[in-house]
Amino acid sequence: MSPRADRLVLVCLLAIGLLAVVARAGASRTTSVHSVLAAFRCIHHYEGSWTANTGNGYYGGLQMDSSFEWRYGAEFVRAFGHANRWPPALQLAVAVRAWTSRGFGPWPNTARRCGLR
């Protein structure tokens, strides 16, 4: 397979994995896939474009810093670099990984603006 096809397969698998993670977490947090994704859409609205790299040390549509990227998405950092180079589905998958243990804590200001805190 070409590198482009490999990436497409990876994105599709991660999108499926994202739904599975949210569904499993939802059982314990009494939430739904729809509500978690709606929350991240709101956070994204206040954070920036999916390709944001403004030089402030935060990357992508959910403004992840390097330590966050490495902790929750090391395989994507190795494959693509910073989050501003990841497809939105991967950025969301990594955000959901963090959310399962930290809630919306990594986005305190925007979570508050979105009524999540």
C-alpha cells in the first residue's frame, strides 16, 4: 500500500476506535458519543483551525501542546509531527483519550465557555 493509503486506513481505524472509546467511557460517565463529539466541536470552535500553528506552542484544532501530544498521541507525533498536521479525526481521537481520564480539564477556559465545567 502507498503511504497515503496507509494513512487513510489509519484514520478510518482511529475513527472507529474513537467511537468505541467514547461508547465505553459513556457507560461510566452517563454520556453519549454525540454529546462528547458536540462538546469537542464547541471546544474546537474557540481553539482554532485544525491546521493551527501560530507559534504559541499549541497545535491543531484543539490546541494541544507537545507534552499532551506525546502523552496521548505519541504514535501520531512519530507519524505526522505536531497535531496541526494530523487529520481532524486523529485530533479528536487523542482528545477523547485524554478526556477518558481527565475530562475537559486540558481545555479549562473553552470548556467553561462551552458550559462543560
